[in-house]
Amino acid sequence: MNFTLKVWRQKNADDAGGMAEYPATNIIADMSFLEMLDVVNEGLIAKGEEPIAFDSDCREGICGTCSLVINGVAHGGQRGTTACQLHMRHFTDGQTITIEPWRAKAFPVIRDLVTDRGAFDRIIQAGGFISVNTGGTPDANALPVSKVDSDLSMDAAACIGCGACVAACKNASAMLFVSAKVSHLGLLPQGRVEKDRRVAGMVAQMDKEGFGNCTVTGSCEAVCPKEISLSFIARMNRDYGVALLKGTKHEA
């Protein structure tokens, strides 16, 4: 298969950047999207040109490192799939493919397709943890948890923090990410002790980082590779309202 790639190239954070066009030739249909980029980069290096910078790590849809907007859609548009799991057989031979980085004020571009997602780390540091010392590993049945709560917590914990929800949202909102991190701890007994402080702190940090608010367009859920539900945003809003009524401090 042969493709024409239109790729965002940017030397550094201060560079204006722009689109550049490259051919991708003799691509095997079963290659992943990142493997295709590797082939293109090998050709660029062989010609003495600068390779395209992009993020990747596990390449198994687990880590959330790969972060590409492909033809205007975060992760390429295959439901429940990260960019590293997207295969070239989903494209048409001869197709022109546009590749851009996440577009959000809170995710500044470092170089080419690589963005700084440290804002997510700072949100987690603001409350996405349990600070009590639990000692040794407790017995599985020491703290009874209902199946409904445990299943919901597991669904929320599936979030890999890739940032596709932010890239897809017209407001660059991080509400789906934050709500998943708030919910997966707050639903369990160990996390309920700090539930109010957690949601207040993480929401405050989210606002401080410059993310927009949620207007419930559903674009975040549509592109989420782990298909995190919008219902977690509603849960977080309720938890946040309760925390404020209790007078919980919410300084970032």
C-alpha cells in the first residue's frame, strides 16, 4: 500500500510549525500506524533528513503514550482503539493521511507530534491517591465491596490518561480523565476517607492547568480508547458539589 502523509512538523516549543508532505510506500496492510511511521522515518534517516518525532512505548494499547490526531480524529477513529493499535488495512491504498499532535493549551507541543502532558500528572498529584498506610496486603474479603461498586471502579480505572478526550473536546476539557481518576478511588472503601478533599483538589488543579469546562458533546467518550463513560462526569460533579457544601478546601 502507498500513502501520502501530511504531518505536523515543529522544531521546538517556540517554533511556529507547519505541515509537511511525505510519501509512505510499500506499506504492509497489517502494519500498525506507528510501524508505518517507523518505515517512513527509516527512509528519512537514510536520506539524511530529520525523522518525525512522535510518542510511543508499549504499542499494545496499555500505556496511553501514543497521541496522534489522524485525519482530524484522536487515535484515528476506530472505536476503543489507540493509535498504536490502528492498522493500515483500515485505510485505502493511495489515501492522503493528515497527522497532527493533540491540540490544547494545556498540552503544549514539544516537537512535531510530541506534546507535554505533564498537566495530567499534576492533577493526579493534587489528589489521585490514597494517603493512608494500609500495612500488609489485606485478605480479599476483609473489606466487603458490592459488585456494582467494584465493577464501576474497575471501569473508571481503565483510563490510561492518553489525553484523547482533551484533544477531541472543542473546549479542551479534561473532565472525562479527572472524573475517571476521582471515581475509581472514591467508589472503594479505602478511597472514601479522602473523597471530598480529592475531588476538590483535582478539580481545582484541572482549572489551574487551563483545561476548559464540559458541555457534554460526547466527543470525549467517542474517542476514548478505553470507552470511559460520560456518567463518571456526572458522578464527579455530584461529588464536587457535596465537597463544596461541606466547605472542603479546594486549593490547587
